[in-house]
Amino acid sequence: MATINFKHLRYFWTVAKSGSIARASTQLHVTPQSISSQLAELEEALGTGLFRRVGRGLEMTDIARRIVSYAEEIFGLEDELLAVVRDQGSRTALPFRIGIADSVPKSLTYRVVEPALHMEESVRLFCKEGRLVSLLADLSVHRLDMVIADRAMPTDLKVRAYNHLLGSSDVTVFGAEVIVQTMKGTFPALIDNAPFLLPGEEVAIRPALEQWFEVQGVRPESWANSTTAHWLKAFGQGGAGLFVAPTAIADYVCRQYDVLAVGRIQSVVEQLYAITTERRMQHPAAVAVSQAASREVFGSAGADSVPSGNGFARRQGQTRSSSKRRAGVEIPLKSARSFKEGA
């Protein structure tokens, strides 16, 4: 069975990144002839060519482009390994590697993870964002200590891991003042034909949100979809359309993105899971995250009243529909605007 000499792989990776053997030899402090020889040995070991001559330059083959992506991951892990060893040797920090599914609101993730940085024991935090399946693969081989996702681990994956529910929250509809000022009526009817930034198909709450639209008899004008909640908030801040975010962080969303709360949808619930390879969390930082999430982030998420804060209506301006058809809290727009202006 062929084996890879990682010294040869690093030479290849450097040539691929720098674009030429000459530049790579300068970076590696070896002669071009030595690099050429090492590349030839790597090609022989792999049984395939990695570069072809194009004029005076080199061009990677298709397989070489794939190998580059693996090499980047390998040497990235090498850097992490060295950092972990240094930290362990000096006992200055405890490494905590988190994978964050790209469908999870990053503002929510920050609120949940941030307490781990204030532990008595110093923590060195590594974060990786990506698709849930890819992150779970890293978790299964212990490249990650925890994966944070908006859904439980899929049952069809052959990964030995456990779901830990960190908390759940219904959602609130937000919008920039420039767009809220143009709306008339009460929530949720005012959403009809309004520009709306929908979460992507992979986001767990998407089906429930679409079902809620149907039940309410409203058809917002959806012109943008994104799996990444941060981009929806950024576009929403610019006045491109309404968007939803967990009510548990409503105050933060209003302050951070300078938007107003339009109404609360209590029947659409966003959940947040921590997925680990341990049935019972052992990592001190993971335990801190779990405890802080239930106590500080989601502790009041299920309250009947809409939380007060920048962009929310005064309590006396809020009304709740008793009809099952209108499952949500209405926030009169006039009250919401006057609250923001300090009236």
C-alpha cells in the first residue's frame, strides 16, 4: 500500500500555493532541484502526475487540485496540534474545538459560547463553520469537541454521538425602520406582500415558517434565501426586507442591527443543540456552555410577553390574538417606532 511522505506533500503544497518551483524554493530555503526531485517521488508514490508544463509555468492537474484541499486541512490540523501541545505544556489554556452549523444564527452562538471564555480555567477556543454532516464527521474522529446545530443529529448517520438540547425559543419578525414605516395594518396581516428574507432550505425552521404563512393567509414577497443567518440580518439591516430571529436574543438583534421588532411568532420554534461524543458532557467548557445556555440565554425565551428593549413596543401597546389562526403577538408599528424614538 502506498504511503505519503508528508515532507514531499508540504513541498507540493508550497509549489501549488506559490505558483512556481522557484518561489517555493525561496520560501522553503531549498534548491529548485531538490523540490523537483521531491515532487517526482511524490508523483511516483501516488501513481499520478501533479503538474504539467504550460509555457514557462506549471499548471496543476485535476487530481492535484483535489490533493491541495486535503493538504490544507492536514497542515491546518498540524498547526492546531502544535498549538494544543504548546498549551498543554505551559498549562495556560484548555483547547475547546467547536463546530458551528452554518444554519445556526451566529449571534445566538456567540451568546451561548461566550461564557466558556470567562471560566476560571483559561480556554483556547477553536471554531469551525460548515455543513452539519461535515462537522459531524470531524466530531466522530475527535477533531471537534462539540458541534452546535439547529437540529438533532440525523438518525441515518453512522456517528456515535449524543444530542444535548441547549434550549429553544420562538421567533420574532424584525425589520429596518425604513421598511417598517411603509407598512400599514397589524401583525401578521402587514406581512402580506412585504419583502421578506427567508432562511435557506437547510435551516430547520424554514418549513414551520412557511406553514405559518399559509395558516395566516399571508404571502410575503421573498426575494432572498440564505442558509447563513448573519447575511439575512445584514440585508435586513439595510432595509432589504423583514427577517426572523430567535426571541431569546431579540434585544441583542435590535441593538446590534438597529432594527425594530414587528411581531412575535410563537408557533415557530427554533432549537439549539450541542452534539458531542459523550453521553454526559465532560469537557469543562462544554458543561459551561450547556449551563449558561439554559440559565442565561433561553431562560426567559418562553415568556408570554414580548421582552422590552430597543425596537419593541411598550407593554401597554402590545396585544395578543386569542384566535388559533393568528398564533403570535401583535406589536402595533406606531408604538414600536415611538418606543425607538424615545416617545
